[in-house]
Amino acid sequence: MEQELVKKKREIIDFFLKNGVLISTNLLNEINNYGNISKVFELLKSKTIDDPLVMDLDLNKLINEANRQNTETTKEVQHRNQVKVTFSYKEEPKKRDPRDFVDYFTNRYKALEKILKQHQELKDTISINKLTSKKDKESTSIIGIVSSKQTTKNGNLLLVIEDPTGQRRVIINKNKLSLFNEAKDIVLDEIIGVTGVNVDTITFANNIIWPDTPTNRELKKAENESYALFLSDLHVGSSKFLPDDFEKFLRWVNGEMGNEQQRHIANNIEYIFIAGDLVDGCGIYPEQDKELATKDIYEQYRECAELLKQIPQHIPLIICPGNHDALRISEPQPPLSKNFASAMYELNNAIMVSNPSLININSSDNFPGFDVLMYHGYSFDYFVAEVDSLRNQGGYDRADLIMKFLLKRRHLAPTHLSTLYLPDTKKDPLVIEKVPDFFLSGHIHKTATTNYRNTTLICGSCWQSKTMFQEKVGHNPEPSRVPIVNLQTRDIKILKFGH
Ligand SMILES: [Fe+2]
């Protein structure tokens, strides 16, 4: 072994001598075991040898560098298998006609009908045109899309629901208090199940059934400790962007800041999700240019890429767009534009997906992985404005309730025009077909997290202080927060990088 050590030292000296560089005696003396020598030799060979620093580099520093390079390569290899894009919209744009809307709604109806039929009470639904053959006062169950909702002069709720065969009026009596209160949240175009009694041409509801998520889903937990981190709404380019806070975040993520536990988390981050609005964009709201520090959209993305480049390369960045990004606003939004956001495509660890999208992470031979639904949240504005119970319970301050509202309806924008959308004729990509383990959104610039039937709902924060537009529409941003999930325990922590 001793001989090999001497031999290796000679090789190192010869290698550098041939290139006209001397290794310092200090460095040579530090080399005292064979393992170290091999690592250092490989590392020194890869250095630019006209760099005089090489000669005096501290051995520990070199070994650490070699070790870090090794782990980063291993982690990179692992990650390639652990992030699987289950759904990201790729359809080419094409001309649409009115028939496409019919097909779109038919597909939506079929997808949600399938989910609703899994409920025991809706196993034997009949189509609406068959209701006429039912005797008076006979119980039945139907599934339909809500085409009208009003309050009668007696204070009851009157719905009209439709299926492909016809229409039916449904009364929800105000004296059935808990049902009535829940039904007050019904929005147009959502698809529900109704069980009730038929009298003449009206069904008197005994129960309303929403597609919802099952109550008995297990809370999946990873075998090993690792962390997923959820960001959104960076708004780079805005004069309200908070570079100091983001800098702090970058220092922490690189293990250079925080207490022991926080550094431990930083060292074990395996995934970073970013739920849209990477940049502030241009012309998104009236007089936005007055609040832009960078007016050029290409430059905004370049600045954004420069920041994200500072995140350790072994951590995959899963990125979907939002309404401020430079691409069409209709949903599904395709992944970030390769033209405007070309700088972002140069990030080695970025995985670009559509809005919405479904990603599976952390799977292995023994573990199915976690399904993460990403949706920026453009429809949230509509539901905060239109649904009394959401507004009364906190509105924009309670993204978790908005997300729960949508998950219960298994649709990201149930009401026509609650968001702009493309009428896809094959399937409605805004239907939440698969129940996710994590549902991530952003858009309202304030973090909220909760567990709903073992789906973790997370709204990201933002990295921008309050804009004039937000002041007008009543947003209360709470910037520079980072929700972090321990995938082994499913515990959530929110780290704060600003006031
Ligand atoms: Fe935003």
C-alpha cells in the first residue's frame, strides 16, 4: 500500500510537471492515503492547470469537492427515475368550432359521471328522460350538470339539472338545514348527483352527492426521509420582486443558512415545485409597466434563470406556467414558451410541464410514489367572488378552502368562464380524474396548507410585495414563505425568508 502511495504521488507530480506546474509540498504532504490520492488525482486532472490555485489547494477542500461531485452525480441518476410526468398537455393549437364545446362538455359529463357512480347512493341512477315512467313519490337518483340555480319565493333552492337525455327541476327544501346550507355553495355547470322523491315534474332532494374524494384513502409515506419544497409566483422583473428574500432562500437551500435542523432539511431536499408566474410578464394588468423593473420579457426570464441556477443542480425543478407567464392564458396552458423563456430551458434540472399537470415523484420498486397535481389557480378569483361561504370564511386568505371546494367537485374550474379554457374534444383536462397526494397551487400570493381526506393541499406564497392591482382586487400577499413537506412523515413546515 505504502509503495502504491509513493507511486501515485509520483504520478501526480509527473502529470503536473509535464504540464509545467509544480504541486506544493504542503499539498503533497497532506496526501496520506491511497483513497484520497485517487480522488484528488481525478479532480486535479480535470482542473485547468494554468490555475496557480491548484498547486496550493487545501486537501480537505479538494476531497470535499470530489465527494460533492460524486453525490451530485448519483442523485442526478436517481432523480431521473423519480420524477415521472403523468400528464402534461401537449395538444397542438387548432381552430375550434361550436361543436367542440358540445364534445368538451359531453366528455366532462362522462368523466364526472364515472366518478359519481362510485358512490353507493348513485349505483342505480336513471337517465332524466326515464323519470316520467316513475310513480309519484318514488325514490330515484339522477346525475346532471347544474344549468340554473335560484331561490324560490318560499326561500327554497330550485336547481335545473341536465343530462344528455333531458332536464329536471330539483327542489332543496330550506328546512333540511344541513343539506340546504351545503347546497348553497352549488355553482353553475358543476356535475352533481341527486337522490330524492319525484312529484310530478319535480324531484325533491333528500341528498346531493358531489364527486369528491374517497374518505378511506391512505396517507402515503415515503420509506426514507426526504423533502419536497413548494414555490410559486416569483414575479421576476417586477419592481416589487423581493431579491433579498430570494437571496436568503438561495443561501438556505445551499446549506449556508439556518439552524441545524433547517440545514438538515436543506441537505435533504429532493424536489422543488414551482406553480407558475415565474416572471411578472408584460401588459398583464392596466399600467403594469409602472411597476416593472425589467420591461423586456426575454430579460425577465434570463434573470429568473440566473436565480434558479443557484439552486443545487441535483434537485429537480418542476415548473408549470401561470397567468403572468408569456404564453396563452387559456387552460390548459402549455409548458413555458421555448421562445420567450429560452433561458429557463438551459437549466439542466428544470422539468417543464403544463398548467395543470400531474407529476409522480419518489416512486421505487416498493412504493408507487406521490401524485402531485399542479394548477396555478386562475379560477380561484371567480369562486372567491361568487361563493358566499368561501368569501365569508376568509376568501383570498384561505386558498386551502378554495382548493378543497374544487377537489370536492373534482374539477379545477367547474363554471363556464371561471377560467378561460380550450374546449378539448378528447377529454376535459381540468377534470381531476386521479385523486392526488398533493395538490399545489399559487396565484393568490399567500401560503395556506391543509390535509383534506389525505390529500395535502398547498398554496405557494410569492416573492413580490403588494402591487397596485392587488390592492384594488383585495389580495393580501404574504411573500417569501416556503412550504416544505417531509415525505417520510408528511409533516409540513413553512419557512419564512422575509417579514
Ligand atoms: Fe402571481
